[in-house]
Amino acid sequence: MRRQNVIAGVSPNSLATAVPFCVMAVVTCFDLVVGTQVGFLSLLSLGPALAPVALGPVRTMLTGGIAIVLSFLLAALGGIAVTTHALESCATIAGVTVAGVIASAARQRRERELVDVRAVADVAQRVLLHQVPREVGRLQIAVRYISAAAAARIGGDLYDVVAVAGTARLIVADVQGKGLAAVQTAAVVLAAFRESVYDEPDLAAIATHIERSLEHQATGGRFVTAILAEIPRDGAEIRLLNCGHPSPLLLSGDTALFAEPLEASLPLGLGHLDPSVRKEHTAPFGHGDRMLFYTDGISEARNSSGAFYQVDRCGPLLGGPDPAAALDLLYDDVLRHVGGHFQDDSAALFIAHQGM
């Protein structure tokens, strides 16, 4: 048990740090066995060549210095200390060391930049995506968000839940495009939703308010697929307004059905193409019912053969009493489907009606 604990305590970074010295030790032993004349001295340059993987510039330079010293000592033991072969080996090690120092400095600079980017992304995520309430009246709520970007943790997917006099109003949306422009558009949508959700009488009015904000503030003609929902305090139904977004999954008992809108509606930002008033629709939502809102990062997640993830078959995963645990199971299942890495940003919001 003690040996297992020791092995478990060895970090990958510690192993990477030891590799250059292990390689130089192996080359030294081999050279002592077969003789310096064979020409293995230049292989000591592998030490400073591998050092930048885990060591900083100073330690990489010290690794190169150790390699040069070992080269001189081995050449002296073999009686070729002042030969062309020995001098060429030292020159090779010195050149590799200089290149290693440069590579190590560049790696450290990139790591610092990545840390800064992640710190900014964390702050931006906390500003944009507020922590939603876990309970609103009889509702239990859980959310998950995963960004597919390697260097950042936010993207164009967004969500929010606001309690208005005991009634829950929510939005789940996906901005067309990627990058900072998509994040800026997401910020406009969230700000408009939070500004209008307390005053507007219905979901269609909230959508109109968001669309006006997009018209004045968003750049590049971006549009946003979105679904807005309202669950009254004492109601047994949920009101939905779908603006070109994947339909939520309604789970009632053992049944899982998509809450499809009666009429298709254009995404936010494209309302000028159809001046008619956006129409809400309702779905039953009583005690024990659950509803999953999600973005296309889940519904369009593909496996290696190109097959989409089938959201309507995840009902058994979402049947537990804890919405947060249910979302964990859902994301684990999606990750297995795609092979362990999301290709697109994904957001999911899960609500469960627990009241009587």
C-alpha cells in the first residue's frame, strides 16, 4: 500500500523534469561501456533538447551546462579531449542548449498568456452567466455549460432564470457564430432579457425588447436562436416562445416528447423578415414533470460515424430526484457519444416540478 501511495504521488511534471537527466545518465553509462571513440558524446544534447518540456530557461541552461561538462569528462577519460570529435560534440550541445532556452522562454510566455486568458474568461463568465436560483417556488433548477474552446470557458451559448413574484421566467439561447463577437452579442441578449423580464407583460414582448437591443447594439448582423419560457406560480402549464431554437424535451412520467411550437418563428435578430407577432404556445407542466432546455451543442453532437446525439432517448437519465445529478448523467452520456470532447459550446437547463 505504501509503495502504491508513493507511485500515485509522482506527478507527470516531476517525471517530465527527470527525463532529461535520465537520458543523459543513460548516454553516459553507455559511453563508458562501449567507449568514447564510438561517437555517442553528441547524444548528450538530448538532455537540453528535452528540458524545455518542463523546465524554465535557467534550468534548461544548467541542463546544457551539465551535458557539456559530462562531454568533456567522457572525452578526457577516452583520451580524446582535444580532438575535433569532442569539440564538435560540445558545440552541438551548446547549440541545442541555446535553442532549448529560447523554446523554454516561449513556452512559459504562452503559459502565462493562457493563464491570463482563462482568468479573464472566468470573470466574464461570472458577469455574463449569473448563478441561477436552484429553486423558484415549486421548481427545482439546474444548469450546465461547457465551452468547446481550449483557451476560454465562455462562448455564444447563454441562459438565465429570473424569479418574478414567484413566477419563473427563463431564456436559453445560442448566438450564431463564435469568438468574441458572439460573446458580445450574448452579453447584449442577456442584458436585454434581464432589463425587460420584470416589466414586460409576456414572452413576446420580452422577445421584441431583445430584438430591438440586437438591432441597436449587436454588430455584424448576427442572429440568435432562443427559447423563452414562463412557469406561473400556481399554474399547471408552461408557456413557451420558440425563436428558431431546438425544442425542449418534456418528460412526464415515462414519456419524453419535444414541446414543439405550433408555428415556426424566426431567430431573434431576423424578426424584420416576418413582421407578424411572435406566438407563444403552452405545454402541460404539473407535479413530477420535468423539462430539458438545451443548445445545439448537445442535439448536434456527433459521434465518430457522424450520427447525432438523440436527445429524446435520454429520458431515463433525467428521471432522478436531483436535477443537478441528472444533468451530470446527461453530459456523461453525451461525452461518451462524441468520444470525450465537445466540438461545440453546449448549455443545458433542467427544471423539475416538485410541488403538489
